[in-house]
Amino acid sequence: MSTVSAQELREVEIIIDGSCLGNPGPGGWACILRCGEHERVLQGGVPDATNNRMELAAAIEGLRALKRACQVTVLTDSEYVRRGITEFLPRWKNNGWRNASGKAVVNQDLWEQLEELVGYHAVTWVHVRGHSGQPDHERCDALAISAARAAKRATTIA
């Protein structure tokens, strides 16, 4: 991060979610970025993914959309993403990208991208219970499902 102090950074909230129709299967991700009164919605899908890859994609795309260093609060229902980036990543790297069982870390490519983006911002990760009625997260979930369905339609047409 630059020499800008955390107090001078613009505050941004990013709500993320991923979805998969089957696991693996067609996948979708979505994120809602909010800064003050401004909001931006991003979503995308791929023909073949896992739910975890889509959760990571949502976080990556949300952070990638920021044009400058920010103070970011990421809201996610994915303990895989939250704990992965805050607890497990340093251990995985120290173990040569091996998990506690000695197996290769799944989604290493995405973890590396996420780590790089997180290094540019001051990020706080907040877990929200999935499907608990939190309006922004419910909306994000619906957007991710919609993106997964679009990815599925695109593969059946081709």
C-alpha cells in the first residue's frame, strides 16, 4: 500500500457471493460495491467451475474493480474465502502451497490473485450467514445464481 494512512482511504463495502449449478458445474459470481451513495454491481459466469472458485472470483473481481487503494470491508458467507485469506494462506505458502494434509492447495491460482489484490488495500473480512435474510447478501446471491444460469444457457446453445 502507498504512504496514504488508513484514515485517508476511501471506505468501500463489497458484498460477494458465488454459485454453482452442480459442484462442479456452470458457475456464477457476483459482487456489490458500495462507496457512500454510489453502488456498482458486477457479475459473471463460467461454464465449468466449483462453488469455491466462484466465491473467490467474486472477491477478486470486486477488489480488482477498485481504481485506487481503499479501506474495504468484504461481506461473505464463505468461510472458505474468509478463513483462507485471513488464516490459512500464510501456512499454505510456508508449506510450499501444501495444506495440512500435505496435498496441493486447491485454487492456488485464485488465492495468489486474491493475495496480491488484498495487499493493495486495507481489507477487513466479515462473515455473514448465508440465506439469513441480510438484504444485500440475498441480492448478491440472486445475482450469482442468475450468472450461473446464464453460463449454463450459453453452454447448451453452443
